[in-house]
Amino acid sequence: MGPRWERTFVRILLTALGKRSTYCITWIVSFWYVLFYPSLRSRTGYYLRRRFPDDQSWVRRFIRSCRLVSEFGMTLVDLLAYNVLGEGSLTAVCPDAEQIYEFCEPPRGIVLVNAHVGCWQVGLSALKHLKKTVSIVMIPDPRVQDLLSRYGIRVIDPRTGLTSVVEMMQTLRRGEIVGLMGDRVFGNEQNTVKATFLGDEISLPLSPYLLASATKVPIAVMMASRISSRTYKLRLAKVIEVPPELGRNPGSYAPYAQQFADCLEQFVQQYPWQYFNFYNLWEN
């Protein structure tokens, strides 16, 4: 939401003062934005009202909006620090590393599903030792492009339509990994599948489950949580096996989308301030 000069200012702060001082500025800036931008309070409220349904206090809702935005701001600072200060500024640990390596050993491809939690860009660094090539489906963003290229991660632009779908399927059939966001919908309602998250129905993208079924590969749900100012933890939350050739009826994929939604709900119960999807998932 901020102007370009703010990002340049944060970069200068990081270089001159380090991360901790930049965190302090981030808290102040977050408070200012939440106070003077009602639209930001509204965008945080979609999630916070459902995560804390019994809280009717305006003051507590405001404080929680500030905390959620400041946590997001610190995550962005971490991401920038990784680019400006180098890999030593952050550590990505993976307690499930051995399980992930065993899971990735067979020659089959894998659909890797992330969510807007923690800092998935940093969490992916724990996968750099895999023998499989990783391709991430995302709109190219210069702020993370350099970071991904360090790990040899390719970007597939979903805006190319059918071309991107063909590229994803070819990548999976070569035995490689295709990563997608499981909680952000692109396109129209026909490309979604219903699930329940935090007590209400949401629409999730159909693509991960459709791809897995069409190419006969499993889905790995991975989430990276911020556990300290220097450390992110990548976990293999679940392996989802979608039966082959289920067709294009979204209802056929609902049980598998629900497994992902359950993983996401478990994450936000444990890390309530690390869910950074600031739009109304629950709106049709």
C-alpha cells in the first residue's frame, strides 16, 4: 500500500541499523496504516473475526489488526533482509527433511501446495538440496525473483492461460515439482472447489487437485512458520493422494481440498498471527 520510497527507506534502515531496529520502525508504520486506513482494518477483519469469533471489543479488534499487520511487515523485512544482508540473516530449518527427501526420491512428479502463511519464499530455501527441479506458479515479482533464482526455482506465469497449464503438466510428467498457492483463487467460480475453513464455507483453487489427478502424482502440503527473528521452520503438513482421472467436476475434489483446509486451520490455531491472506475467502 505504501509508496516506493518507503521500500527504499527500509532497505537503507536494514543496511545501516540491522533487522531489530527496522522491526521497531515496522511496528510504528503498521500502527499508522491500521489507524488511518479503514480499508486495511476491513481486510484484516475477514480472517480475525473468524479466528477470534467471541471478541466483540473494538479496542481488541484494533490491537489484533495492528499485530497481524506488524507481523506481516516483519515478514517482509525478513524477506528484504535475505536479499540485502545475505543468507546469514535468516535460517530455514526443516524437521521433516528426511521424510521429504524420501517422499521426493521416486521418479514421479509432485504438486507442492503452499499457503499465504509465514514466509513461503524463505521456507522454500529448505528445498534447495532436493534432486528435483522446482517450478512455482505465480505472477512474476521482482522482489522475490532473485531469491527464487538462487535456489534454481523456475516461475510459471499463470496469466498465460492454457500455455501455463500445459507447462505445469509437462513439468509434473518429467518427474519435477510444481508449486501452487492453495488459498488464492485465479479465474472464475468454475475453477474452484468448496471446503470449510474456520467454521464457514470458502472457495479454494481447483488446479492443484485437478493437476494431481490428471498426472497421477501426489500433493505435498508444506507450510513455513516464523519461530524467531532469525529462523523459519518448514513442515510437511500432509500428503494428499488424489485418485487418478476424476474428471472436471469440482465436487469430486472436495474431500481432498478439505484436507488442505484442515491443514490450514491447524496452522492458524498454532500461529494465529501468521496468516497473511488479506481478502475475503468466505465471500462467493
